[in-house]
Amino acid sequence: MSSLSRDDVAKLAGLARIEMSDEELVNLANEFTVILDAVARVQEVAGADVEATSHPLPLRNVFRPDAVVPSLTPEEALSGAPAQEEQRFRVPQILGEE
Amino acid sequence: MIRNNAADMAAKLVAGEITSVALTQAHLDRIAAVDTDVHAFLHIDTEGALAQAAAVDAKRAKGEKLSPLAGVPLALKDVMAQKGIPTTCGSKILEGWRPPYDSTVVANLKKNDIVILGKTNMDEFAMGSSTENSAYGPTHNPWDLTRIPGGSGGGSSAALAAFEAPLAIGTDTGGSIRQPAAVTGTVGVKPTYGGVSRYGLVAFSSSLDQAGPCARTVLDAALLHEAIAGHDPKDATSINAPVPQVVAAAKSGDVKGMKIGVVKELNGDGYQAGVRARFEESLELLAKAGAEIVEVSAPNFEYALAAYYLIAPSECSSNLARFDAMRYGLRVGDVDGASAESVMNLTREVGFGKEVKRRIILGTYALSSGYYDAYYGSAQKVRTLITQDFTKAFEKADVLVSPTCPTTAFKIGEKANDPLAMYLNDIATIPVNMAGIGGMSLPSGLADEDGLPVGFQIMSPVMKDERMYLVGAALEAALLSKWGAPLLDKAPIMGGGR
């Protein structure tokens, strides 16, 4: 019933920012035909009258006092950085040339 | 010394019969002797553990008041941030990352002077039921090294069963504490959602993830539970209420008059004969101990697996977006002129394994416009129905029970290429996570057909965790008197003698 083509998976991989080989895309497309059929069963009982639950506990905002408390030093915060420069994370180019 | 329970080790430490340094060294020696075969650990912190042990011994020598588990060693699942110690989540994308802070669970362990031996293996980002999805190779089940130790917390369960540690920390999103416990003959508890802080637990599926204790006895699990549980302002979903009195419950084990509900839907077809036999036997023992066994029905549980494999991937596709190669972890393809987007794409291609990619893509699909209502939206409705089933069932029973998993440990490689078959392992454990209630697995014996451990699952309502400990302790005591010795005495001897 539900199925995804190689190109559908390629589009999803793009959205998820994962480079994928042609072989991976084709394999995933095949697997998804089976997996989607299995998970689509949720539609059998999900009637319009059933409320959705996103979380096991009622969520509410949690506030803390607006007080200064110790936090990570810049060195600690940058300790795992793949690249750094002038106490900042150095990242590849984000905007285009023009 | 290493075959003792944590509570006995703690008593010997208090009595001055042993030191924490000697106890820690004995476990480090055991790890050195058997972990080449078991591969429970990804990182062993010899220096840190011995330093922590020496510090506890010094405090004790000074007569300081110490916590009940002070000086007892523990194995930590590699999903928990520990300051300065490699934390990989079983993934290449975090190889070499050393967190600059402690998770709350680690902070609580340190506060209680529990000695952290090292980090245990797991399925990558806790996605899996066999530990085969670790980027660092599988863990082997000490009962049979050709079999899986469960997952995702297979490193923690194997470490307990191989006597490499008396205590361990696990995390449970769909069964990752309970299923590994079941297939290794150990005890694992998923507390009520919000009972133990998630701060510093690398998130997989935030509305389902819950850290909890792993041990070889119900009392040991209870002692560890109380050490790590409690309200934490750093976790917005942490419950601000007193910790359930689980140690007292584990010491009592009194189930007289308790109503134990057998979930009709979590048994029968698809469950191995030996699993069913051990389950029935446990029910008889609980009835003999004075509990009343009733049957309950949870008609929507049959949709739990499908809903889980939409909700968990959806949340993971969002949570794992943080691994973007910018601030920490692996970075690939950062050559002159490369865009941030291409670096992200290449890094995530190399850094994530097959199952993680599969779930990220599935989640991206389930959340995408046009499909959201049909998939993620419907799954959330099923979640409501499952919670309602539990509410109704708990009107008839104080706790609910089932086998923890449909089968005993399968062979490494047996299900690796069949994601749906792998997902079926979690059929009995997933409903608990969906509703955020408590769940425990403890050993109920060996299956006749293969001689491998079988788990018995106990489920308790939100913040009534003490009930599963009462029932667990009662069953454990009854089984122990039937067997005459702990189940793990039947496991193969490894590393040259006891």
C-alpha cells in the first residue's frame, strides 16, 4: 500500500542532511515498503474522536530564578569543537559566494 | 569477592572486611580477564575508578557517614555524559568526544561514592535490541558468546552477568534495560518516566527515554534506584515528588492480598514455549506467596509496536539533528570552499550507522507535511489508547505482569538484516514506555529447550514503583528457594574459576 521510491528517499535524506549512495537509497526504499505497511496499522484505531498524546506527563513551563550561576567556561564549551578560532566555533561557509 | 551482590559488598565495606580499592581492583582484574570475549566495555577508567575508590576508603577511615552503596563499583552505559570521559553512544559521530560536564545520574553516583569503572557498549544511540548496532562491534552474552546480550544496553547487562560489575546504569526507551536483563538472567528496572533525571542522557526519543538501575538482585536494583532518582531542576520533565520507597519494598517482598494482573495480550502465540512455561511457574509461586492472580485485557497493545516505530524515529530525527559537525564530534569534508551543508551531509553519512539512518529517514517521513496526520498523528492517538488500557487494567490489579520478551537470546547476526523481526523483540516492553509507567524484568529461570535465561516483567502505575519491587522481591525469594542458588551460578564459568 504505502511505498517510497528511490527518489522519495533521496529527498528525505536531503532534508535529514545525510549523503547517501545510490545503493543505500534503493535498499532503504525497499525496506520502507515493508516497514511502512507494518506501522500504518496505527491508522486502524486512530479515530477522529481519540485525543493525541505527545508526552506521558502533563507538560508545563518550568522556570528558575533569574540568578547568575556558574556555567561552562569558554574553554570547556569549546573543548569538543572540531575547529575553533578566537574563542569561537569555526564552521564551514554557511552563505553562498554572491 | 566479585560474585557477591552489591548489598553484601557494601556490608563488607562497612564492616572493614574489604576496601573499595581492593574491590575495584578485583573488578578491573575480572574485566581484564574476560572482556576480550564479552566486550561489555567501550572504555575502562582504571585510574579514575581507583582514585574514586581510594577517596571513599579515606572518607570511611575518617568515620564519615557514607551512603548505602559507597565504594561499590558500577558500569555506566555509554549514553551518559561523564565529565572528561569518552562518551560515544556507540557511534562513530561521537568518537573521542569527552563531555565538559556530568549528567545528573553521574553526579548522583559520585555524590553517593559509587565507583564508576567505565562505559559500556550499546546499540548506536540506543537504537536496537542486540547491541549489534554498536559502531565498535557487538557485545557477547556471557551465557553463550555466540548470542546477543540484548539491547540497547547489552554492555551493561553482559557486564553484570560476567561479574565484571555488580551494578550498572541503563536507559530504556522501548525496553533497553528490561530486554537485556531478561536475556542475561539479570535484573533491570525502568522507573516511572520523570523519576530519574534525563539531564546529560544523550537523547534518542525524549518522551520515552528513561534511565534506570541494572543489577543481579532486586534489592541491589532498589539501592541503586534510590541513589540516582529524584527531582532535578535541570530536567523540565523531572517529577517533583518524593522518590518511591523502593528499598523498603525490596526488603519486604510482602505480596499478601496484592492483585497481580496477567495481560492477556502479552502472551500466547509468538512466545517461545520455555518462556511461557517459566512465566506460568512464576505466577504459581506468586499465588503461593499470597497474591491474587487476575486476568486483564489491553486490546490496544497490539498497536503499540507500530506506534512506537513512528514516535521514536520521529523524535530521533529531531534529536539527532544536533549532530551537525559544527560544535563537537566528527567533522568530515571540511575542505577549502566546502559549504556547511555539504560538511553536515558527509559527516552524517560517515558518522551514523545503518539503523540510525533508517530511523532518521523514517522519522523525517512520518513528520513531513502531508504524512504527519496519517503517521505521527495516528501514533500519538494510539499512545492515548494504550495509556487508557493501562488505566483500566490498574483498576483491576495493583501491578501487571508478562514475559519480558517473546524469546530467549538469539544468535548474533540472526536478525541483523531483518529490521521488523528485530523490532518484535520489544513487543512486551514498549507499552510501558508509551504510558510512562514503571517496568522491571527479573530472571524467572531457564527455558527447557535451550537452557537460556527467561525474564519476568512487572509493570506498576506512575510513581508507584515500589509495587514492582514488592512483587519482584517476592518472586526472587520464591525462585531462589526453589533453585537453591542464584540463576547466574548456572552460567558458564569464564576467565578461570570463581
